[in-house]
Amino acid sequence: MLDMYKYILGKVSFDKNIFKKELNKAMNNLPQDEAVKFIKWCKISFDHELLNDCIDLNEEKFSRLSNSAA
């Protein structure tokens, strides 16, 4: 599932609204261990401004996991 979400985000990164939708979907569906890996990959692969603009529905979960991924 992790690879699927990586693929999808790579394909939709041109559109902020779709990116946001898919990022939130991934955060809701990935188990915690995969979510940590996913966050590390997102931080490397995408602009931090794009990520910050797109994180709202899962802000608490993303923050908690992001600290684990650091």
C-alpha cells in the first residue's frame, strides 16, 4: 500500500487539491509503521511548503508521526 500512495502522490503533485486529497487519504489508511516511512519519503520528495499547505485533516496524526520520523 505504501508504494501505491508514493506512486499516486508523485503523479498528482502538479495539482495541490488532488495532492491534498491523496495525502490525507494515505494518512488515514496507512498503518503507523508505514505512515512513518511515508512521511520521511514525502519530506524528501516534495516541497515543504506544499506539504504544510496540504496537511489539515490529519494535522495531529502527521505531527505525531513526523516527530517519530525525525
